[in-house]
Amino acid sequence: MDSIREKDLFDSGDFLIVVQALEGYCWRFRPQWSKKTLRGKLESICNEFSFIPVIKHEQPNWQIVAESRNYYSHFYHKKPNIQPAAGVALFKITQQLKRILICCVLHQTGFTASKISTIIEAMKK
């Protein structure tokens, strides 16, 4: 919960917790996506909630999200063809992923699409 709520400090661990929670959501609630890459799973979740304007129009670069997740999870040396997000860029991606994760939780707890949309749109203000 500390990685979802607003706080004064941000680090790459917050990003990892959110992206891994989304990945876990896919494994648990969308087993039909098990053969998809992380990028494919995240794109599919986002498509499920694309009825929400902020989700549809403010999607992160999924390749960078996947590369960042792999980099921060495994701490390998940066390769020239891999560009993990850092600093403000990583923070912004995490904020986008938080909205998607909140959509997943609200959906699983029975909120309607209309109510989810209202909640998520209110969060961006």
C-alpha cells in the first residue's frame, strides 16, 4: 500500500512493486495471457481499461516499462540497446501504472466501469 499512496519519497522499489503487482494480477486473474511477454500483458490490461480517457491517452512506453522492470529487478549492467527509465521519467511511469493497478483492484472488487472511470478521472485532478 505504501507504493500506491502518495508520499514524499520515491525510489525504484516503488516502481518494481507496482509493475510486479500488475504482472501478478495477470498471472492470477488473466491466465489466458500466460504466454504473453510482460509488455504484452501490460498492454492487454491497459486495453481492458481503455474506456477511461486518462488510461487510453496517457499510456507509458511499454518497451521502456519492461526494460526498466528487468533492469531494476536484476541489476545487470546497462546494455547500449536497453534504456531503462530513471528519475522523473520512472516516477511518471509509476504514476501511470498505479492508475492501471487501481483499476484492476476496483474491477476485482466489483466496481462498475462507470464508477472506475469516475474514480480514476478524479485522481488526475
